[in-house]
Amino acid sequence: TVATAAVFYYLKSRDMCVFTQRASLSVYKQRGITFIFLDGTDRLCVSERAQCVPSRVLHLRQLPPDVSEQEVLSLALPFGRVSQLITLKTKNQAFLEMASEEAAVTMVNYYTSATPSIRSQPVYIQYSTHRELKTDNMTNQRAQATLQAMNAGAVHSGNMASGGEGRGIAPGQSPVLRIIVENLFYPVTLEVLQQIFSKFGSVLKIITFTRNNQFQALLQFSDTVHAQHAKATLDGQNIYNGCCTLRIDFSKLSVLNVKYNNDKSRDFTRADLPSGELEPAATFGKSKGLSQYAYFCILNVTPHCLFILFGVYGDVQRVKILFNKKENALVQMSDATQAQLAMSHLNGQRLHGNVIRVTLSKHPVVQLPRGGAGQEEQALTRDFSGSALHRFKKPGSKNFNNIFPPSATLHLSNIPSSVSEEALKDLFSLNGFAVKAFKFFQKDRKMALMQLASVEEAIEALIALHDHQLDHNQHLRVSFSKSTI
């Protein structure tokens, strides 16, 4: 029913909603309860005073149109058992009744400072003027079945107290989260994690490390509720579009012991901690801090080849091919994140018919040859720390947004206007690479895509022709592309 009038509408509770001007109203009935909405705003008509009176019944607004009961309940279950649930999908709203007023108050207070979201859409929560929800169980079977299943699952998993009262967090649950970053295409730093997770509460400590060739972190919140909400919201989400996926679990640790404040670990409550730059950032169990040195296994390569290849994923500082094991080398990157990127993208690729194996090295530094070293040994170690070919030396460089795994399609840039398509194809063909397709960028002829016969051939072409001089003052830039022709 829609009415246009100046209206006084009395609720069964002690509060009322008053309109002193003409307004369009919708009276909406579902499951034995009547709701009144102010048309055009999808806002339930409750006075400001009513919104501030605590109640076990909570009103959720601006839900996604096809929101599920499970998604709505996931916002509430960390705080306690939910007794009733009604979803008004045509209004993008829902009502839920907590088992206790204390749990409802805790939930509202928490979400006042940390706005919840479902599918990246902010959701607004307030007290309802209803003191309880009375529904017709026959028409509410689906919601009740979902409610019972999720309540039981939360108790079983320890996500809330079995009694369903109070805050709803099990006494033994930890405020420390264990975070694994999968599909690591772009650098993920300690600062990035702090920026993301601090939206859910106060982050006290972070430790980053590698385990099973995966970038991982331990992150301690000031409160278990903050950790629960961060896990519920961020688990399975991507930090960047299509990559850097977060996998989050609760840690068995209740407190992190951070010894140093540096790029691998941080105690935000202790600014006085040393940096410990030459020592591991932190230790726990049998794990060591993430090394910034990659161990490389391949035959018939030079330090310059490795500098160019690994330089796609970070700024290479030094390269050392082992004198007595020339199929092995050490590659020192600028930081641990770059070493992790290089390892995740290059391990298992093929070069000159051999499989590349990249792991993290136990060596603390790549040493330069001593004065008495022979000429051959000196040639096997190069210091590239001052190279002009570093791709990431400028903060905020666009190269950070164009880091992709090896592919058969290469991205060419810095092409002079005098260089034609035929000239570029000839350049690659004369160096032994079969060009399958070529295309200049329509809006910028300084860039082009070139597709070769295989990923291995593209890797070899990048090593051979990156920084190739095209005219007297311009050199070709070669990268891997995510596009195809």
C-alpha cells in the first residue's frame, strides 16, 4: 500500500516515527510483521531517538540486492548467537535478533568504528525499534534452517561461545592471524598489510616470512573481535585486481615476539626497537626471516644474463656464479619482496633447454671477490648496484604495475618513430627468434606487442635484446606482457 499524507505511525514499542510534511510511504508486510519505509530512500521510518535505544533486534541497510542469509549472518555470528532473521530483499534490508542485548550492543559499537561490508559494499547497522522479531515459522523455514546451521557451525568451529551470549568469541581464540599471499604478482610489503588490516582495528605487530615458497605473515590485533572481523571480510579477497589473494586463518600463537623494527617485522607499540639489519627479522618455531637472495640453478649463463632476467621482478644488486659449480648462482635482490616475486615467477621456467630452479639462499650476502682472486673468478661475480637499467629505482614507477609472469608475448617500449615494424621483426629474426605476430599500440606507437613461438624463446629474447640500441640515443625496453595478439 502506498499513501501520500502527513502521517503519525505508532509502533508497538514506545517510539514512533513522525512526518510533518507530505511524504510518500510504503507499507510492507512480510512474515507477520509490518514495516513502513520512506519511498525513494529505502530507509525504515524510525526516529533518531529510537535508533539510539539498545535492542536485541538490529536493522541492516544497503545490502546487495541478491544477498544471502549466510552473508548477513556472517556479520553477526562473531558476536554471539542469532535468534531470528528476516531479509527484505526488495528493500535491500534485513532484521536480525541477537540472543542477548549485550551481544547486539557489542556488534553495533564495533561496526560504528569499522564499517562492515558485503562484496565490497558498505552495510549500515542500527538498533531497531522492535524489541523482538515474531515470525511465521512456516514462511520462514529457509532462513531458520540457515540460522540453525550457521549457529551450530560457529559453535563447532569456535567462532563464538557455545552459550551464544555476550561477545561471542571463544575464550581461547587468538587475536593473531596467519596470512598467506597466493598468486603473488605484485610486491606485498609489511606496510601494505598494515594499511589493509588496520581498517578493522588496531594492528599491534606484524612479522613477514616465507614458508613452502609462499609469502606469509603473522599479524596481531589488539582485540580478538577485530581479528575475527578482518578474517571474515578479507579471507579469499585479492589485494590487487586478479592477484595477490589473501588466505587467512587464526594462529595458534596468542602474542607475537618482535625483536626488530624493519621491513620484515614491526612492533607498532615499540618505536625504540633496533632495526637489526644484518640479522633475521624475527624467529618463531623453525622458521627464519625471508631472505632477499635467490639461489639459481642453470647452465651456460653469464652474470649479465641473470641481471637482465631477474631484473624484470626487482632491482638486482649483485650476481655471483659459483666458481666450482657453474650451474649454480646467487642473485641478490634489493629486498625480500622482490626475491619472492622472482622466485614465484621464474622457478620452473625453461632457459636454453634447462629447467630454472630458484630457491631462497641461506647466504647473508653476496661477497665480491677478494684481491687475490683470479681473472675467471672475478668475471663470475658482478656488482650491479649502480646500474642505470634498474626498473624500480624510482618510487611510484609505473613498472610496479606491469609485473607479469613469463609469457610468449613481449611488450616492447621506447621505440623511436623512425623504426618500422619490419625493422623490429628483422632484429628478432636475425637473433634467432621466430616472430609469430606483431602489433603497434594504436594510441602510442612507441610501444608494441610481439608474440614469439614459446615462453622459453621469449625469455631468451628478453635477455638478448632488452636495452638493445635502436638509434643514437634510444634503447629498446623489453618486458613480459599479459596480453595476446
